Amino acid sequence: MLLSDLQAKDIINIKDGNNLGRIIDAKIDNTGKIIYFVSEERKLMRKVTHSGASTFDFEKIKKIGEDVILVEL
């Protein structure tokens, strides 16, 4: 799976059902292991400015589906 495939999926927190947005970046160590992802909330309106970037560890991912990534935060 490519990072671009993951970027097309919404991230859902299974604890509270919140949509955390989509992956915009990833931190990778020298060995190629993904340390964490950076996600940003989707904007509902173009005029709304929001810098809601957050991170979550790769280990927090519970399931990668066709349309969503389920994480436990």
C-alpha cells in the first residue's frame, strides 16, 4: 500500500467516533519504519481557516478499510 492510498481515507477514532481528517504527512526513521502520521481535519467550507494538524502513532491503527482508517486514541 502506498502513502497516497492512505491519504485518500478518512481517519476515525473508534473510542468516540470522531473523524480526525486525513493523513497529510508521515515521520519515517532511518530504517524506513513509520513512526507516526500527521493528520489534518477536513475543512467543510473553504473560508474556514483551521490549523488542526495532529499526530498519531502507527501502532494506534486498528484497521485499514476501503474508505477509512480506524484508530484507537
